[in-house]
Amino acid sequence: MALAKPLVVATSESTDDAVGVERPKITRWTRYDELPELLLPQEAADYLAIKKSLLYSRVRDGHIVVQRFGRIFRVPKTSLK
């Protein structure tokens, strides 16, 4: 009987979606030119120093423009200027 491989779960804070690239921690003190081109919703909220729920409402209202990939969306850093 073959042993099952352990399930590895990557969190959005530690790696980029299935690429395995380490993502730097984004805070409100991170310089704009050091931001990645596309940010995760939590990273964008951390940079703007707001809660993630407020970020989602700003996206729904059209104040923050996002790029959608199916059900997933990323926030371009140009939307945060």
C-alpha cells in the first residue's frame, strides 16, 4: 500500500498562487515603487491601512479598479495611487 503524500497548503501571505514565489510583506510604509504590479486583496488593504471588507466595498462602488481572473481578482498598484 502506497503512502499518501502530505497535503501542502500555501497561504496567500507566504507564496504567490501556485508559483511558489515568496511575496514580501506589504505594509502601509512600503514604498510605492517596491509594490508588485498586482496585489492580493489583503496586501492592498494593508497598504491602504484599511480593513479588507472596506476594500471589497470600494471595489463594488468602483472607487478601486481591479483585474478579474474568473472569481479571483487582483488589485493593480496603479489603482492605489
